[in-house]
Amino acid sequence: MGTLRVTGKGQLKIRPDTTCIKISLKGMEEEYSEILHRSSMDTAKLKELLSAYGFERADLKTLYFDVDTEYQRHKEGDEYKSRFVGYTYEHDLKIEFDSDHERLGKILYGLAHCSLQPEFRISYTIKDQEAAKNELLGKAVKDAKEKALILSKSAGVSLKEIESIDYSWGEVKFETRLFEQSKILSKATLKDSYDIDIEPDDMDVSDTVTVVWKIV
């Protein structure tokens, strides 16, 4: 009794239903305690700003936070030296919400005109990623079985029980990036919002599963 190893591929086209805004706050102060206080205050201001658009404080999630030293190069005589100038912080965060062009336009306008001057970019994803992953796996196993039946028939052998199923557990990215901050600053309206009239394309996602059958 031998074996037949087949890798099946599952593919899906999914329409995004969730908007994600990733926001980066940065600042510099001379003292370490000052930069920690600055980062805390800036985050509080951002949460307050977003609360005006229907977000709870807990809706703003941290992706990355770092405090580092900042040096400047300067020339002394014929030599270049580094001079300590202070501490910098970077705080990357995100908010997600059901896609809504009007709400998105207001949020972007608020971010672009607030005193924090954050950097931000917009992408689209889906809310129920687990269901999509499960559907992908089902399609991949079905594809593997269809290929195995074709191969076994062509080779004149019969499929028996499955010996093993191998899944890589790799990350499937459900994200479509659309534009960054600089791409929207020229789209201001006369009110307190940007006119956002975009429709993200369906996402093409895929995953694979390897199945081993016993054959006779």
C-alpha cells in the first residue's frame, strides 16, 4: 500500500465591510519624564477627538509604542560629532468600524485638522475573518480531493483512508490598502468633512492544505 500526497488550494473573493484607520503619533521632548507625559496626553487628545465620531476610548487599539533617544550630527573643527537633543516617542494605533463613507470623511477631516498632526492611512478588511478562513480551508480540502480522484484514476489506483492532513497555519491577510494621508488633503469640502466616494475592490485571498491518502 502506497500513498498519494496532494496540495489543494482554496480561493475566495470577498467584499470588504470594515474600514481601518491606522494612526501614528510622534513627538520629542528634552526629558524622559516629559516625553512619557507628552505621549500620554497626545493619546488622550486623540481618544477625545474620536469620541466626537461615536468611538469609545477602548476602540482605539495600540499596535506599537516606542521611546528612543534623538541625536543630531554637528561639526566641531574638522570632526563631526553627535549631540543629544532629547527623547522621541512613536505610538501607532488603529480604529475599525463598519464601512461608512460619510463617517470616514468626518473622521479624516478631524485628524487632518487637529493639533496633533498625526500621520494616518486607510485600509479595508472584513469583520468575520474566522468564517472566511474556515471557508477557505473547506475549499482547499475539496480541491485536494478532486485532484486526488483525477490522479488516482489516471494512475489506475484507488484512494483509501486519509493518512494525514497538513495545514501550514500561515496568516491570511484580509486587507486592502487604499490611500494615505497625503492623498486626501486636497479633497476638502466647505463643511467639516472630506468627500470620500470610493468603493474598494473585492479581496482575492487563498490558502492551501496538503492531504495524504493511502492508495492500493
